[in-house]
Amino acid sequence: MKINYFLSAILIAAALFSGCQNLEEDPKSKLTPETYFNTPEELEGVIAAMYRVLAPDDAWGYTAGWTSYFGSDDMTTHPASNKADFRDFDRLQGNSGNGSLQAQWQAPWRSIYQANAILSSVDGVNFSSETDRNAAAGQAYFMRAMSYYYLTRTFGDLPIVTEGIDVDDRPDRQPIRDVYTLVIDDLKKAEEYLPETWAGQPGKATRYAAKSLLADVYLNMAGWPLNETANYALAASKAEEVIKSGKYTLVPNYGDVFRSNNNSESVFSLQFNTAGGLPRRSTGQFCVPEEEVSLNGEAGWCDYCSEITFFRNAPKCERTDETFLTVIKKKEGDSFTVLPWDDQETLLQHPYYKKFRYGVAEPGATVGDGLQETETEIIKMNPSTDKTMDLIRYPMVLLNYAEASAMAGGGPVAAGYEAVNLIRKRAGLPNLTPGLSQIAFRDSVVYERAYECAGEFGVRWFDIVRLQLLPQLIKERIAGVWQTDRYWENELNITYTSGEALQTRYLAPIPHSEMERNPNWDQNPGY
């Protein structure tokens, strides 16, 4: 049986706009684009769907889309409850049968299929100008590149699908290096075709989003598993182009970055709209301690919080104060008791993420669409917010430039120091120590990125992967942080994957369902 995947793309777009999020499409089908799209308006629906498929509950907008990234030291989860999928990867013991892993696999593939549909049809659409045609194609190239980039960093070797194929085809996985070749080629096209801005259309990829992502791609290629260090210079060059454009500036107050949408440092973000049936569901109630209960009776869901060692290693500064929740309002009857995070009366004795707590709010406010509170009580909370998911922020570009420029030559350059110090100044920190060696400077930048981007989608995990940091981080973890017989008797004597087996943890396993569908594939080592 053959399925026309181009028709499937249209059906997906229609389903998304009607609020349906049950997408179980397989890429194996045949495109016949000439029969479906004739006008830019018809194509625009699939372009919108290409972005939107990354955002539902079964994609990146829900904490399930972060599952394997819980192996990082900036994220941990509840020791019991219904968090087993996250907990397994937090302990570096995940497996291919993990149900939540599907979101990490399926979401970017859906965006790739939409991008392929657009690229297969764009030449047959009657655009008013070549510029408009290029802008449509550029968005597809960008999203296909970004989706493959996340997939290959998460799962390693991948099938490369750039057009419709028969439903019965089972393409082989291709080496990571070949996937990166496609990603670079796509981003170069996106860089050429995309406009610098989209007036009044936030969320669409731009030329500077392509440059920023390309810089990040080159930086990651310089690390594990490719270790192609010549790419440091390319990463620095692309990041510098974004910096010199003057298009982006840091939001003056760090906390306000996470209370506002499409602000001055947002380079590329996924958009959410609760009223339109597309809420973001990894902020607000999701990162609230379960013993925090609002006056309306809503309790925190405690999907994630910070590891203790990561928190204790944080610099003492305004950014840290805005990042972490260090007091917990425990509701007892009709009143609240404000407790330190490590008080024995709290359930987990862990700090939480303050910066994701409020959702969309006024600058500095503690009243948002995620949570509303005062200094002494919690009014209400919500798991669904309209807060954008910032996949590329300007500080990431600055830090990529700083690290890449130092590693490309003999050590840090003045402009690299300037880039890091701009971020440190906003954080309330002094300038970085001058005269650092190449490696000391790199490590300082990696440390800065850890806390500038703490808890953000995969950022810290991908640094850990490319620099092979797991052995070091395992040594630093606090032994037995979950070992308490007061609440979780079955959680005593937790162990983490360690030793030589750690080398296999840098890649997630291919989900079991995909392995069954593709019997010619070999599972990633160690799973």
C-alpha cells in the first residue's frame, strides 16, 4: 500500500488548526506536489504546521519532549510519583522502551516531513516574487536543519529523508557526519533565502536565526563525536556576523527574559497560544513543588527541579536569584509556611526553577499566566501558559562566539572577553578574570552557559555531550540525595550508571517501536 505523504501533510495542517494533536504519521510515502498547492495561501498552512508540530504535548512543548536531557546535571525529577520516564534518564539508566522518549523522536520528524512537502512543491506555487518564494523555501530549509540537528545530537545516526518515499521503504541510518552535511547545506540555503526580519510575524525563522544555528552546529561539530576542531573558526565567524548585525540586545533584567515573549534577545522561539489550543506545558505548575498548593486548591506537579550540586555550584549573583526558587510556601490548612528549600519539612529538599514559574508576566511581576503569588501566599497556578520556548537566545550566540574564537586560535581574544562580560554584567557578576589560558577560558564560558541557560531545552546536556563531561559530573553529584525513608521507602540506595557504561549514555536509544518498524537498524550501543 502507498500513502501520498503530501496529502498527509495537508491533513496534518488541517488537524493542527482544528486542535487535534494525535499525529501518528510515518514518513514512508510518495509525494505528488503538483496536485495540491497552487497559491501561497495554500502553502502557508503547511508552513505554519511545520512550526506547530514541534509544540504540542506529544512534542517539545511538554516535559516529555525533554526526557533524555534529564541526564544533565541541571535537571532532576521527583523520586517517585509518575515521573519514572524522566527518572530513568536522570540516573542515566534510560532504555528504548521509555514511553516519553517518543516525543523526542517523533516531533522533529513531523517537522522534517512538513519541510520536505514544502520544498517539493514550492516551485509550483504562483508567488508574486522570487523573494517570497525564497522566503517560503528558506523556512523549510531552516526547520529541516534544526530538526535533524536535534535528532542527530540526541540519537546519533539517522535515515536521511529529503523527499517523499514509499510507505514500505525502510531507509538505513546514515552516519552522524552525513547528517551534519545535510544540516549545514540546509542552513546555508536558509541563510541565503530568509529575510532579516518578519514584520509582525514572530516565530518565523530569519536569516540571523540561520546564522546563529549554523554557529552552534559548527561548535558542536568541533566536539564529540566528530571532533573536527577546524569548525571552531567557522563557528566564531558565523556568531560574529550575528553580533555585528546589532539586531539583538540583552533584556536588562535576567528574570524578565522568562516572563516575556519575543523580546530583544529572542533569535528563534516556538510560539504558544492556550486559547488557540496550543498551550506550553513545561512551565508554570510543572516546575512547582507538590507541597505548594494555591488558595484555589491547585498543587504543584514537580516534573523537574535543579540538582543540588548544580545549584550549590552556582555563582552568587542576581541571575542566580532569578533562576532558582530557594523558599517553598507550604500550605497548611488555610495558611502558608515559608520554608528554605532544604528544610526537613519540604518533600524533596531540592531547589526549583523560579525562572519558569510565572509564564507570561509583567517585568519583575510574580503574577503570570503560570503562577500568581505574593511573598506569603500562592493565589493560583496553571500548567498551561503562552510563554514562548526560546530555542536560540542572543546570550547563546555571544557565548558560542567567545568559546569558538578562543579555541580557533591560541587563546581568548578581546572580543570574546567582551561577549562573556556583557552577559556577566547583566547577571550582576564582575568581569571574567583576564589573561586566562585557552582551556581555562573555554571552561569559564561553558560554566557561564550552564547558568545563563540553566534548565533550558537541552542546552546544558549538549555541552556535556560534546565535551564528554559525564565522568566529572557523576563524581560531583551528592551521594544519596533521594535517600530518605520518610516518604519514598522504595527509593533507597539509588545508584547511577557509571564507569565505562557512561560512554554509551551520550546518545539516547532509538525508541523500541522504531526499531521494530526498521528491523535492519542496529540499536545504539549500550541499550
